[in-house]
Amino acid sequence: MTLTELIGVAEQRLLQAGVAFGQGTTNAFDEAVWLVLWRLGLPLDGDLDAEGNRPVTADEQQQVSALVEQRIATRQPAAYLTREAWLQGVSFYVDERVIIPRSLIAEPLADGTLDAWLSADTHRVLDLCSGNGSLAVLAALAWPEVQVTGADLSPDALAVAHINVDRHGLQGRVTLIESDGLSACPGPYDLILCNPPYVNAQSMAELPAEFRAEPELALAGGSDGMDFVRNLLRDAPSRLSPHGVLVLEIGHERTFFEAAFPHLQPVWLSTSAGDDQVLLLTAEALRG
């Protein structure tokens, strides 16, 4: 059996088992590639076409089969099994203490879209609800002159974030703090990035097992998904510098957002998931 054939077998098993995707991959093929290459110790960014005819031994087949079966039987996301996830091509450590990094904010951060909203006076960035610290790390990598604070309510999540800050050698530029919302974040910040818990109660009840494996604290946003966001938008004006900017992810909750904040007119940022899942609000707009 070749590597390509082994990936095909794994893909079919995942499809037949009806596992859920969306935590690092969006389809069975990509998930199969991830699991197979990781299990065999092969680079995830290698040339699959060039390596596809590589023979795999019976022992390697058994190792891959066991991992795929573990993925199916436990419904644990692949990232929890491999202890690694990628965001914008950057590797991060993850485990069950954090949700798997997939924030759409990473896209306008990495592609330069947010640069138009920043200036030479942008020095302090806050990543609120930092989780495993991925957005804090990406911000520090994107803007070498800024100081970044990553804040989260969960001590467990912050422990994972510390691993990632150390992994990328950013201890001198990324500070991690425990904070319930903005309570321990006095600012002023020139940019606040926030991927908060925003899943509404009905959607929470319908989540597949893979998503229920993630910390509920990082997902559940109350009946309309806006519980955390209400507090954030109440407190953010006093934490932003005069020309500061808030970038907020709300996923599929635009209807609930607009119902909760009808007076706001955010700038909607384009992402791979559409033009209505990440929004931007200036300090001026928030202060109304």
C-alpha cells in the first residue's frame, strides 16, 4: 500500500463514521492527510504528490488505523490527539484545556487588512479571550514594534498560552494575564482583538460531539450569544485609546448582534467564511 492509498482508506473511514469537521480541517480528506502524516512523522507541509507513492509498511498501516479509530470512537478533535494545530501557517500547541484555534480574525491580521486601521501610534494590543494565545502570538509576529497582552478568564487556557508564547520566543513582548472580560485590563489599548464565547443556546445544544469536547466556557454566549459581547461593548470605550480599534468575531450570530446593538454601524471585514462574521468598531463609534 502507498501513502496515497493509506490516506484514501483513512478518508473513507472518517466519512463512513460521520465525524464532524471544522476544528482545523473542513473535510475528510484534509483530516485524513493530517492524521496519517502526523502518525508517520512526516511533515504536514510536505509535497504530497511527490511522496504519494511512498510504500507504507504493515506496522505503519496498523498505527494509522489505530489513530483513525481513536478519532472515530472518542470523537476527540484531531488537534487534541496530535497536540498541535495550525493557524495562518503557524504551529500551536493545544490540548483539552483550550478550544482549537480557528479564529477568523487571524485572516485580516495576517493579510494586512488591519494595518489600514493602525498607525505609528499603535503600541499596545490586547488579545481578549486569548485561549491558547494564538492571536496574541500572530499579532506579535505581524507587528514587531507592539507590546501584546493576552487575557483570559481560564487559568488552564493561560497555561497553554504560556507554552505557545515560549514556543515562539515572545516572552519579552507578550504578557499573559487572568481577567474576567476587561476587568483586569485597564488599557488604554490601541487595538483589541476578541474572539469571545458567542454561540447561542440553541446552537450550543446542537453542537456535534467534537465541539462539545472543547471547554464550554470558551463557546457558550448565553441565550442569544451576546452575553459576553454586551459587557465588552459596555467597557471597551474606557479601555481604548482615542484612535483605538476593536476587532470582534461573532461567527454566525450577526442577526443576534444587530438585534442587541441596533445603534452600532460596524465595519464588516471580509474573511474566507464570508463578510459578516468579523466586525470592526472604532473607539469613536463605540463612544457614540
